[in-house]
Amino acid sequence: MSQAEQDEPVTITGGQWPKFVAGSPDDVRATLEQMVAESGADELMIQDLIADPAARRRSHELLAQAFDLTP
């Protein structure tokens, strides 16, 4: 990840949505829930860009746990 990408906000800041969401499972859930509430969406789709299969699976497991889903 480049320095510019590392400097990008990963939460909603000043009313601006982030280009990507990152953080602890609780922080990610809070940000995604805020985005859903602000947009009025009735579903949430996640797209990850994690190349490593094990890391991608772990990310999915953390998301599932954050939303009280069974991975």
C-alpha cells in the first residue's frame, strides 16, 4: 500500500465517505452501518481486493463475526 493510500481516511470524515473501509471489526461495522443508514440502502455488498486467499478468508470471517453471522 502506498503512503498516499495509507493516509486516506478509512471512516466517514466530515461527511465524506472513504474510498475503502478498514479497522477493527467494530469500527468497520459502524462505518458500514452509517453508510447504509445515510444512503437508505436495503442491502450491503462487500468487495475486497485481498490477493492472499488465507487473508481474504480471515477478512470474511471477521466481517461475519462483526455482523453476528456464521462464517
